[in-house]
Amino acid sequence: QVQLVESGGGLVQAGGSLRLSCSASGSISIFTMGWYRQAPGKQRELVAVTTSGTSTNYADSVKGRFTISRDNAKNTVYLQMNSLKPEDTAVYYCNARRWQFDYWGQGTQVTVSS
């Protein structure tokens, strides 16, 4: 069992930046780590993912603005979010996945004001 705790959310003006962190209770080195978000009335969607081999993939809506990174030594994954837009407002969730294992954090709210 891996527990994930997100932090770093908050209120920011459009054009601003935030960095989200996801701290895991155990080693994340073998997991594919991802950030997802869910806006009110919408389905949860993938934002960015990094594999255990450190390749990355992004939703088209965040390419060029968001960067996912991982520090396996600290069991932490980050999401650097720049040039934030009001449509980025959502609860952001951290996910760790490998084979049948699929863990989620509780989420952190990101609100972008126009």
C-alpha cells in the first residue's frame, strides 16, 4: 500500500504559476506516476504522466505550460504549472500505478482567477 499526499494548491491569478507536490509513503521508483484533475461537473482527466523510465506525456491542453518531474530519492512527484488559465481550475490528484496496483491521493484544489 502506498499513500499519496498532494500539496501546493491554492488560488492564483491567470498567468501565474504553482508547483504541486505529491509525497509518497514508500518508494515510487517502479511506479508510473501521474497527475489528474477534475473540474466541477466534469470527468477526471489525465494532465501529465511520468513512467518509471522517466518518459513523460501531457494532455494537449497543458503542453508547453506544465512540467511533470519525479525525485525517486525523495519519493516525490512534482507538477510545475506555468501560464495558468481559469480553465485549469480543478482538484488535482496524484496517482501511482503499476500492474494491478493503483493508488490515489486526496487531491489539492487549484483555483485560477481571471
